[in-house]
Amino acid sequence: MSNIKDLGLAESGKRKIEWVKRNCPLLRGLEEDFAASKPFAGVRIALSVHLEAKTAYLCKVLKAGGAEMFVTGSNPLSTQDDVAAALVSDGLEVFAAHGCTDEEYYDNIRRVLENDCNIIIDDGGDLVHMLHTEMTDRICHVYGGCEETTTGIIRLKAMDRAGQLKFPMVLVNDADCKHLFDNRYGTGQSVWDGINRTTNLIVAGKNVVVAGYGWCGKGVAMRAKGLGAKVIVTEVDPVKAIEAVMDGFEVMPMIDAAPLGDFFVTVTGCNKVITTEAFNAMHDGAICCNAGHFDCEVDMAALREMAVGTKLMRDNIMGYELANGNTICVLGEGRLVNLACGDGHPAEIMDMSFAIQALSAKYLLEHKDEIKSKLIKVPAEVDNEVALRKLSFLGKKIDVLTEEQRAYLNN
């Protein structure tokens, strides 16, 4: 039995999903293919991904392929209640509500997993973690799963090193058609969409501090530069730091960047990236937000403890008044700013990422009896299929190697 906020919101959610479908040709093609071949017939899929319209359409594509879907969100502030209602009205089981408590959030994950699902589609690793901690009796039903994001893969690799991972997981985030486009262009645009719509402030001429220069950090920095900002990058990886320098950005430790920054964006996958010392060094009105999966990169616990008062400055902007008289502004409670304060990545970007998800789940199902490793790379043929389909929809063609060229390269 689904657990959502209001089924009466379904029509609004359906309009959102239809708009996504219109702009996701890869998923439309897979929906047609899956409807004909039913690769997931008789399969139960548990999905925990940010529950907005793009995710909803992925769920419908998998359902068209015969899957029985059990769906929840992967962040309490990223669920859109009208989208959840639309899925329930279309016959999917959904357990999610915007703004739910942490207790309610984990209870929804629990309720999804109680359905003895065969395939796990995770974003951040909460489904997998709960299966391996408090619901180990359900693991016997699982063939394997797919992980969407960097943070989830970090958790999976830690579990694998410790010998704890009990079933294979496809590392979707590591696919070229995922991280090269979703993490860079998707995060780059959607983070600034969320910041701009929430603050209504100019970016040009401001100092933007980007913590982390992985693919997501590259995208955030690139878009900030495009908006006219002066960009400072903080890093712990010397190679990435050199890359940031050669891309034209300033590089320095967070404590040195703290007095200079007007906007701070964390995108590291680590915790306590901006802490008490940095907060105290920031100027009055500095704006902090997070684009990493969990709300621990901006140390919200430390900020709440050191604040002498709080004030709601604007929807989704909380001001924390410090003893030194300055106010630090935090967007979206320090949760994923592109989803807590916006609609997430553009549809055309998630079309590629979710095509990888759908095809990886199909690959896992088809090869479940022969897979030995617990951490599975997305097969090159899946990556290439998505890329070729995307090029076709873009109206682009590429050269093809001749047999003579293939022989030369393989010599």
C-alpha cells in the first residue's frame, strides 16, 4: 500500500512527466522496446532515486518492460509530491513525501524493501545499506543492483573492501555516458538553476568557492565562470588542483578562501568540508550550499551549535547569526541544492543517465547467473549504444573504421 502525501495532486505530476517524456528520446525508445520484449516480466524492482519527473519516467519505462515497481526518494527535500501521486495513479507502489522526517524517510526505504525485490536501483546507497544492516533476511531475493552516484559508489567500494557486499552492483556513475555529461553538464547547470531561483542575486563579479574539482565540481566551476564569477577551487587532490589551475581558476585551502567567498558550493562526497573555522572567517551574508549527495559537507551541526540565532531570510534560505555579528545564509538546509531548491538536472541529460540505468538493469538480469564480481563496470556496449542513440537523436553522424583500419589498430 503506497504512502504518499496527496493523491489529488496526480494531474500536475502527470503534466511534468509528459514534458520529460517529450524531451527524453532515449527513454522513449527504450519504453517502446521494453513494451514489446518485456525483459523485466515477473521481476520486482526497488528504486530509491530523487523522486521528480525524470525519475518517474524511468519508473514508467521499467514498468512498461514488465517490472513491478516499488519506489521511494533518496532525499527528503527532493521528492515532488505531485509526481509521487502521478506514479501511484498509474499503478506503481510509492513510499515518499516531500519534507518527511529522517525517521519517515528510512521507514519508506524499509517499506520498499519489505517487498522482496530482485533488482535494486539506488542513488547514494541507502537501499543497499539497509539491506546489509537491518534487513539481511531479504538479501536472498536480490539478483543485484545499479548505483547512480559517486557517493553511493564510495560506500559500495568500502563494503566490498570489507568483504560485506553480498550481491553484484553495476557502477552506473562510472559509465562515460553518465559522469561525463550528467555530473559535469547536468550538475553544472542545475546547481546554478537552484541557486539563482532561490537567491535572485547576481553571480557576475562575485567570488564563488567550489569545494572539490571532480566531474561535478568542474561543471559547477565552468558554469560559475560563464555567469561572470571569479572562481576559487579548494581541493585535497594535487592532480585535480593542478587541473583547476590550468583551467584558469584560483586554488587555495578552504580557510584562505573563506574570507573571500560570496557563494560557497561543496561538491566533494566527503563530510565537514566547511566547518566552524571557515564559518567564522566568512563575511556577513556569505551564501553556503551543497551539491554533494548527503547534507554533511557543509557542517550544519556545527553551524547550528555556534549560531546565536536563526532567521528565515527567504524561502529555502536560512540565516545563521554568529557571535561575531555576521549572518551565514544556507540554501536548502545544506541538502542537494539543485533538487532542494530546483528541479534537478535537465531532462536531456537524465535521458542519457537513466538510459544507462535501464540498460544496466537489463544486463544484470540477463547475466545474473554468470556474474562473479561484486562491483560491475557498465559494459562498453551499453555505453556505446546510449551514445550512438543520442547522436542519432541529435542529428549527428560519425565515421566508422574500415576493416583495414581495425587491423592496423589491433596489430
